[in-house]
Amino acid sequence: MKTQRKLTLVTVLFAMLATATLAQTPASTTTRSTTTNRKQSKKTATPSVQEQIRELREDLQGQIDVLKEKLTAKDSQIEALQAMHQNTEAKTTTAAAQIQTIDNTVQQNAAAVGTLQASVTDLRTDTIAVSSSVQQVKQTQEKLRKSLDEPDAIRYKGVAIVPGGFIAGESIWRQRAMNADIYTNFNATPYMNSGEAHTSEWVPSARASRFSTLFSGKVPFGTLNGFLETDFLSAGTTSNNLQSNSYTLRVRQAWGQATFDSMKFTGGQMWTLLAENKKSTDAGQEAVPLIFDQNLHVGATYLRQASFRFQDAITPRITLAAAIENSQYQFSASNAPSNFFFGSAGAAGGLDNPSANYTNQVAPDILVKAAFDPGHGHYEIGGVVRFFRSRFYPDGTTSVGAQNDTRVGGGFVASARFPVIPKLDLGLHLVAGDGTGRYGAALLPDITVRPNGTLVPLRNAQGLLSLEYHPLTKLDIFGYVGSEYVQRTYYISSTGTLVGYAPPSGNNSGCDVEAVPTAGTGYAPGASPCLGATRAISQYSVGWVYRIYNGPAGKLQYGAAYSYLTRNGWTGVGGAPKATNNMVYTSFRYYIP
């Protein structure tokens, strides 16, 4: 547009110039003619004005043409630039549209990515939930499989029945024969006056095999439990080791229990409350030594008897218990008078053993115990009160003045069991008092008699130190040191005779002299005269148990142990006798799962 304006302006100027030139032509004609005429003589006449104008026009026209060409070129350039500008604007618009499209696409992609991320998160959550569900299903299936293939209990109506026990193949070797099975009567270890003290014995046995069943059911006020345990450590009139090795089944434990809230009442035959527990005061939670002798170990409190026990867990860590238990007397006396009695042989008609003696007990033993479980070990303290009654006859030959006499005895118990280092447990157990000898595994006497026929409790003490090491889940290593003591107690009769337990006048002169057999049967070893009233019995033992397998199919284990036993007698005429015995145990057991 600017170029067209310039061209128009030039054209207007050119027209004005031409007009002015034409207007001036008449005035100057004369002059130029005169002048021209004067000069014609000198040279050729100059072009005319028309020619000049024409030339000028031509020149101007040429310039105009050139300008037009330039203008045309400029217009072409302008048009090209306009086309380029339009093209650029179009491209810019297209690019802007594309950018907008890309922005929209990016926004859509961002939204899609966000949605996808949320979906992925949801998918992960769902996957975790599904995995958890799958795991729960697998666990449920495994529990169901175990409940079918490996049930913890047999269900019968509302009762869960759990079988237990083990089958045992065991043996014991004693340096000095005692004609006993895997159950050692520690207080019968022979002095050297017996021929048995000079010969050893090896006894294989399966009689420790035991079977148990636990019954448990829920009731509105709590839980009812029942437990029955048996073994074969009893003998019938036909029992022998010659042919069938058959022995009779006996009751070890048989009790029922009712639990309500924190309280439990248990009645039946069970371990005495004075026995050490692993926790609380619960029946079935006794800390029994790991050794294989079925009479356990010297120093251990060992009674299983009829009992009625009440206990209350007053806090999660403290349990109080009280019990009344069967009270039989373990009696021993030298030079005892014949004017008293406190029991008799069992009545076969009453289903007692006619070859065993039974006490006419005046009252049950009364026991109490508190157990502490602070989280680091188990601790107990308690006691027992006992009542000993005899009927004595002061005249000695008639029943004139006959009367009953009751004496009171008792003692205390204290136990502690705790880890001293990881996997090593230390146990300490002590019972001491008057008339508590029966509670020890050695079964030392707990009463003797005065010359007048009244009873007197003997001072007793028993203790057991336990070390149990569990270096592997399959291996237990144990060591025990135990001892039991009974005090010498005697009185002088009206005739000057010493009456009671272990009087110094007792004949110990033959305790170290071996006697010859008394018959030609092969079963009659001799024994020289020897009172040998026991003062103390001690036992030192080490051993191990290794579990070959422990799983759903049960538990298979074997082990071995060694014990050194000493029996020291009170001094009498001829000195203080001493007996020793070395014993080696082996054990192979399969436990019912």
C-alpha cells in the first residue's frame, strides 16, 4: 500500500511539472528564437522543446516503469511476506492448536496416570487383601488338615479327650544287687554284711510304660477336667521275670477338677502339694527330675496320694493353695514295747493288700503353699501339719487304762527354680520338720515310739539341687545332688533299755562282715547282724536325654544316666556303717503325640 501511494505522488508531481512547462513556452519563444538564430551560425540547432519534453517523458516513463517494476517486485515480496505471514500465522494457529491438543492430551494422560496409579494402589491393596485371604484360607486349610490328620484331641459330645503317656524300654545296672526293678528303694541299699552287696545286677524293664488320658469340657461356670494315668510298677501273685514278665496295671494319678474364674478345686489321687511345681500349684505341673528311676531321686518330694486341693490365683503371679491329703505313717524303732498300735495289716475283704500295713489315721495331713511366678523363675513356700495317733496300754498286760494319744508334727517347704544363664536352669528344693520323712523319695521314718507306747515325730530334712541344661531343642543334660536326713531319737525305759530310733546301743558289729547263704536254694543270701539305722542318704547323678524325633507322629528319645548312692548309719555298737552303690541307667521311650 505504501508503494502505491508513492507512485501516485510521483505521477501527480510529473503532471504538475508538465503543466508548468507548457505554460511557460509562449513567453520564451522569441527569446529562444532570437538566441537560436544567433547561434545557428556557429553550430547545429538544439533539440526542440517537444523533443526535450518527449525525452523527459520517456526518461520519466522509464523511471516510472522501473519504479513500477520495483513496486511490482515489492508487491510480490509483500504478497510473499503476507503469504508467509499468513502461512506462519496458520502454522502458529495450528501449532497453538496442536499445543492445546498436546496440553489436553498431557492433562488427559496425567489424569489417566493418576487414575492408573490409584488403580495400581487399589490393585496392590486388593492383592494384599487377596494374599492375606489366600494365606488365611491356607492356614484354615492347614488347621483343618491338622484337625483331621493330627487332632489335638478326640471330641466326644462336649468333651475333649487327649491321650498321652509313653512306651519305655529301660534298664538299670547296680553295683550292689537289690532285687529291684527300675524303682530303687534307696533306704534298702545293702551294707557289706549282705551277700547281695558283693554281687551286681542288671535289670531290663518295660514296666515304666505309662498311659494317660485328659478329659476337658466347658460348662456354664467354667471348665471341668479329669485325668487318669497308669503304669505297670506293681506286682501280682503271678508276676515274675522268668517267663512272661507280666505285671499288673496300677493307678498313678486319677483326679477330677472344676475351675471357675481364678479358682480350682481338684479331688482324687495326685502328686502331693509339697512336691515342686513348674508353675502355679496346678496338678499335672510338677517339676519331676529327668532321671529314669521311677522312685525319682534322693531329696525329691515324692508322694502320689488321695488329696482334695483348693487353689486361687489371686493375681496372675501369685497362687495360694491348700489341701488335705492321705496321712500314713512311716515307723521305725528299736526295742519297741508291745503296748501300743496305730494300724494293722490290710484287709483283703476291704480290697487292701493283706501283706502291707495301713495306718489308722486320725486326721488328714493339712498342707498349704504359695507359688510365685514373677516372669523370671518359679518360687514356692509352704508347710504341712501332721497328726500321729497311737492307742497305748499303760498296764502292758491288760486293757486297763487304754487310751488314744495324738501327737502333732509338721514342717515347711521352700522351692526355687530359675535360669542362671540362657538355657541353664537351677533348682533348689527343701523340706524340713518333724515327722516329714515319708515325703522324701528315700522314705525315711517319720515317727518312732517311747517306752510308754506313745508316738514321737522324728526330725527330718530333705533337699535337692538341680541343674538342667538345654543346649539344643533336642538335647537335655542334667545333674542332681540330693540328700535326706533323719535324727536319732531314743528314750530310756524303766528297765534301762534304750527305746526309739537309732539308739547308741544298737548292734552294728556285723555290718561289715559278709554272712554265708542260709539255704541251698540259690535264693537265700546271708546277712550278719546289723541294725544300721540310717542317718542320711545322698545321691549324685548326671545324665542326658536326646530326642531323635519330635513331631506329629510323637516323640522318640533315648538317654543314659549315672548315679552314686551313699547310705550312712548312726553309730552303734561296732561303729557307724556305710553303704555305697553305683548305678547306670539307659532309657528308650516313644511318647504318644
